[in-house]
Amino acid sequence: MTSLLNFGLRVVSGFPRNQGLVLAGAVAYYTLLSIVPLLVVLPVGLSHVVDEQRLPDTVASNLQLAIPSQAAAVTEQVERFLAHREVVGIVGLLALLFFGSTAFTVVESAMAIIFPDGPAGTCRIK
């Protein structure tokens, strides 16, 4: 029990010193920047597999359950994305790759600060 309490105290006291809030904010920010292009590229990719008219209907019915007041507006945007799917697919994929790699870089930096010695038994390259 004392080791758990000591661990908790070390975590709480080291959180501000290691800029925990800044790291958590950066991870959340870049994760959101990665999710937006993913949500654009996903319907465009699915339109190659699923019937192009059935996809907006499915999106609309599911959005009606989640956000009824905005379902029509979001479905309209999905239809616009599908109308220009070649351009949206290329630009969205590039944005997804860029922001995704940035998000993973931030997560890697945060993990290096949280665990400075790396996993037990590994050698870090300096």
C-alpha cells in the first residue's frame, strides 16, 4: 500500500515538472487534427466498396440517431465529398498522413519524457 501511495505522490509531483498538461493538450490537439481528415477520407474510400447512393443514406440514418439536429447538414457535406471524391481523396489522404505522423511524433515525445529510460532491457540510441 505504501509503494502505491509513493508512486501516486511521485506522479502528482512530477506532472507539472514534466509539463504534463502541455503534453496532454498537444496529444489531444494533434489527435483531433488526425481524426478530421480520417472522417473525410473514410466515406470516400467506402464509396469504392459500397453503392454510392446507399452510403449517404446509411450515414444519414446513423447520424439521425447521434445528432438529429445536424444530420441533414452533415449528410449534405458527405454527398459533396462524394461528388468530388478524387480531389477529396488525394488531399484528405495527404492531410491524414501529415497530421497522423505529427500526432505520433508528439506521442513519441511525450512517452520519451514520461519514460526517459525506455522499456527495461532496451538500449536507447543517443
